[in-house]
Amino acid sequence: MNATQLPFVVEAAILVVAMVLGGLLGRKGKPYGKMNLGFHLFFFLWFTMGYYFIAQTLFAGRAATGPGIAVIVMGLALLVQIVSGITLLVRKERAGWLPRVHGISAALVLIADGVAFFLA
């Protein structure tokens, strides 16, 4: 493993923790526990800051390469994550498709992170 791959490993570890906490939130249902929700949001923000670091480093003066395309996919999936997560928090009733969209986009972020790791 080289130095360019290390941020992707850290991001994957943070994302897995956030996914586990999110899974616990989904099983409990509404109203969400404040501690679990707080930790879930903390790890999402931590992951987003790491994503910003990766994107800034990767795209500084270079065109999008193989890892760059995977990082772009990660960013788009992160946007879906934040929009669907906020919608899950705000809605009073639980839509059947919204938690699936949130979970699938989280899995897509993890897959794109893995692809970027192998291409880096």
C-alpha cells in the first residue's frame, strides 16, 4: 500500500462505523435516539471532511483520472446521502423507498472508495 491509498482506507473505516450506527438507527425507528444519531452525524461529517481532503489533493492541477472518476461518484453519492438523511429526519411518516435510497447510496460511497483505492 502506498501513501496515496491510505486516505481511502481511513475513509472506508469511518464509513463502516457510520453505516453500523445508521443500521442501528434504522432498526430502532423513530424517534431516533439522540446519542446514536449524534454519533452517526459526527462520523458522516468526519467522512465528508476526509472526502474534501481527498478531492482537493486529487484534483489539484490535474485532470480527472481513474481514481478521480471514483471520487466524483463518491461526492455525488454523498450529496444523495445528505439529502435523503435530512429528509428521513424531517418526515413524520416513514417512506419505504427513502431508507433504501439512503442505504444504497452509502453502499455506493463504499464501493467507489474501494475502486478509488485500487486505482490509486
